[in-house]
Amino acid sequence: MPEPIYDESTIKSLDWKEHIRTRPGMYIGKLGDGSSHDDGIYILLKEVLDNCIDEYIMGHGKTIEVKVSDHKVTIRDYGRGIPLGKVIDCVSKINTGGKYDTEAFKKSVGLNGVGTKAVNALSQAFTVQSIRDGEMKAADYIRGEIANDHTIEKTSLRNGTRVSFSPDNEIFKNFHYLPEYVEDQIWNYVYLNAGLTISFNGEKFHSPNGLKDLLERKTDVEKIHYPVIHLKGDDIEIALSHGDQYGEEYYSFVNGQHTTQGGTHLAAFRESLVRTLRDFYKKEFDASDIRASIIGAISVRIQNPVFESQTKTRLGSTEMGPDGPTVRIFINEFVKRELDNFLHQHPDTAEALLKRILRSERERKDMAGVKKLANQRAKKANLHNKKLRDCKIHLNVEKADDEKRLNSTIFITEGDSASGSITKSRNVETQAVFSLRGKPLNSFGMKKKVVYENEEFNLLQHALNIEEGLENLRYNQIVIATDADVDGMHIRLLILTFFLQFFPDLVKNGHIFILETPLFRVRNKKETHYCYTDEEKNIAVEKLGSKPEITRFKGLGEISPEEFGLFIGESMRLEPVIIRGKTSIKELLTYFMGKNTEDRQKFIINNLRFEEDVLEDELV
């Protein structure tokens, strides 16, 4: 075999849009199809919205209008508008933007001058309009190439910027925007910017109380142990309470950016909370007892934030500014001062908080023996664990942990045939398989002790690495893959119950999905169509004509590994499990997984689909 040619002709330079389109992951993380909250299409929307928020923070424009359909986004702010002579540069020249001047954008979300350019390059259609002082400049692009450079014209419109784009369907395959994910993004923006109103598809979003509103929307205020503690200072805001859920639940933000993977600021908050409460109660509580069942939120604004990835999901900053204290010291001092003052001023809250800590301490001590024995069993089982077929990306120590998780998926299956098909057809680099043995235990209403006593649950918990919370979660996507029959639906419900009962953060943070597999294969000698609904089957039959062969897949084990590879690759269809608004997990599980009631029996009789589908309707 001849040696490949390596000379001047093999050295290539890509222009800005070619580089973004060739390596989109460097700019927006993973692509996805919109089924996950961190998929690329939501990052595109965020990059445009961030610019509008920065204008608001600088005191210009109190309203932002957002319109989103399945495939198109339009965002209009009423700020100052991009300087007309620089509109083209700002959306098509890398490292060009107003945020390099820190006097103009002191605490901006991003300072890299890439955001809007990435949106432009990754959109099949992109339009920008800037209105300033009675004049408007507009430009249209197709996949980053300018199509129309409009001349400046007079206008009576209010100052501001309008951006419209459609993500490129050559890059984002079969994508669609989920309104629930967009709403969550918008809620976060208004929580962090008091006085701002965002209109989303005609509905107005506004928050007068910031992070306090966030916690009260994310949890049932009747189920928390004391009213939300809300602390605000210059460039910092904190809210917290304790509930009855397992684990810790946090929402963290830097300069308005939702840092879903935390970072320096969240670590400092968790540490300072423990230190302050130990000092206040004058007792060396175990840190896990103080933080058990906490629900908290922190937002900080800092100059020159340093994020550990382009998508800004984890803060790595250590400095507030050239002469300021470190982020850690700044947060520690604020929490120590303000939380201590608050508890002295609100003795009822201090007493309720102490009772919750003491309860967690008792529960931890009761669990100690069971947990130790279960961990020993899990370690032994992991040496020859046939349930977990891991992916290679976790064996590559050179890759950062965040990158491993962002790009990895685990399928939870039942039965040898189904797990065997997925195992043979999966991408061994990024996809893992965990095989259940029969129907899992119905864990509704049980204590977390059952997680350690039940071998299946214990091994699943260790495979995901979530015993101590989500910080070390190994897989970004946890996909439940069961048959589409009664037994499969029941198993799906039991797995969902396990997660909702003991690890609700997995659902709340958008990590749980249902794998959609085709119900039918319609083919003739020339073409094969895989159909997920009766409607798709009928369309395929009509298209192929002359009585094509129709196969009804009753279970995952009936799909060959070769075919399965088509359904768990780039075109994989996932249905995210989403908890809407203030949905009470306890009430939801009581209705669907508790003892049979007359109301539920009537509901099932009146609905021809399985009750499990109804649970998904509530969640999705």
C-alpha cells in the first residue's frame, strides 16, 4: 500500500463558517435532535438570547419577544441595536463583537465573539436586522453565506435587534424544539433578571422574586420544611430550603448562564453552607446530613468568567476580577454573613432546619450497615458484572470527565434477547447496556434502604455512579429500552418509579429518555421502511404499493442486531421524560403505582391505551 501523500497540497485552511460546520461540537457541544435539553438547537437559541440579556443588563430594553416553531426561531429585543456599520461583521466575522470592551459589557455571559456566528453558520436560513435611531440595516444568509446585504433604510420601528434562524437540517437531523425545554430556558432568564419580561409565543414570563420564585416553581412549597430562605447581595443571590426528596438538588448560574454541571461557585456554596450551619448550631454535623434533601439555587455575576467548555456549563473561574477576591472567598463570606444573620432573625426557620438535619443524621446512621454491605457486594459483582456492558469512552483516561458524560448513553433493557441485540449493534465507544433480570421491584413508597438491599437496584445505582448525587453521573442519556407490549410497558413504569422515587434529579435535569423503536417493517424487493405508528405504516404501504411485506415487531428481541443499529445511531428517536411545573412526584406515583382505586380503574377503562402511556403524558 503506497504511503499517503503529505505535501503543501494536503495543508488546508477553512474559513470561519466551514470550520464551524465541520466541527460544530467545538462551538455548541453535541448536536442532538431536540429531545435533550442540552442539544445544539437550544444552544443556538441561547446564544442569540444571551445577546438580548446583555443589552438588558446594561440598562437597555425591558422586553424580549421569542417565537419558536418546530423548525424556526425569531428573537426581537428592544436594546440599542447593533451599530449599523458592524452588523455584517458581528454575525460573520469570528472574534468580532462588542463584548471585548469590558466597559460596555462588564459582566457579560460570553466574551468569545463566536455565539451569533455559530448560529449563522449552522442555520439553513439566517436573518439579522438592527434598528438604531430611525434607521435599519438587515442581512440574509444561507448556511453562513451572505445572500442579501440590504442597504440602510429609514424606519419608524423601535431600536433593537431582530434575529431569525432555522437550524440546518443537514446538521441537525430530524430535529424539533420542545416547548417545555424552551420555557425552562426562558424562566431561567427572567428569574435572574428582575424587571425583565420575555414573551414566548405570545405568553409573558416575568419573575418579581428571582431565585425564590425558581425554587417555588420547581418544588411543592407545602412539602418543604421551612419557607425558602432568600439572600441577595451585590452580584450574588442565593435561595434554599429542605424537602423530603433523596439527594441534593441545585440550580446554579453565572452571569445568567445556567451552569448545569456546576463548578467553582456551586462547590463554594455547598462548602460554605456546611461551615456556616456547623458554626451556627455549634455542632460538627456530617456534611451529608446538612445537605441531604436540600433544594438550592445560586447566581453570581463576575468579570471575565472562565468556563471549562464552549457551551459554558461548568465554571472554572477562580477570580472575581483583577483586584477582587476569589469566587470561593466571595461566596464563603457572603453565606457566612447573610445566612447566619437570617437564622438569628428567624428562629422558627432555624429550628425547622435543625430538625431536618437531625432527621437526616438518624436516617444515615440507620442506613450505615446496609449501605456498607451493599457496597461490598457491588464491588465484588462489578468484577464479573454481566449486567453492565460499558462503553470504551469511560476507559479513555485522556478524555475529560465532562466530555465522557456529554457523549455517552446507557440503555436499560430487560431480557437476554433485547440486551443482546442492542449490545451487538450499539456504538461501543459511547453506548453502554445494562440488562435487567425480569421485572424490577415496585419501589413506590419504599425507603432508600431498598436500593441497597435489592441487587438489581444496587448494581444500577453503581453503574450510573449516582449514589452521592449527580455530580459524578457517568452517562448524559439514560435510555429505557423495553418492549412495546403490556409487560414492556409495566417494566418501563417500574424503572421510572425507581428513578422518580430515589433519584428525581435525573428526571428534573433531563437525563431520562424512552427509546422509540419501530412497530412495523414495510418492504418490497427494492425498499424497506421502518414505521413507528399506524399512520406511518399506511403511508409506506401506499408508497410501495402491490402488497408489500408487513412485519409487526412485538418485542425488541425480534429486531435483528443489523436492523437495531439503524435505530440507535444518529437517527435514534428518544422521548424525553419531563416533569411539568409543580407536578407532585409523590401524588403522581400514588395515583399510578399505589393501590388500585375506583378512579384509576375508570380512567383505564375510558382510555384504550395502557395506563403507562398516561403516566408518560403527565411527565412528557
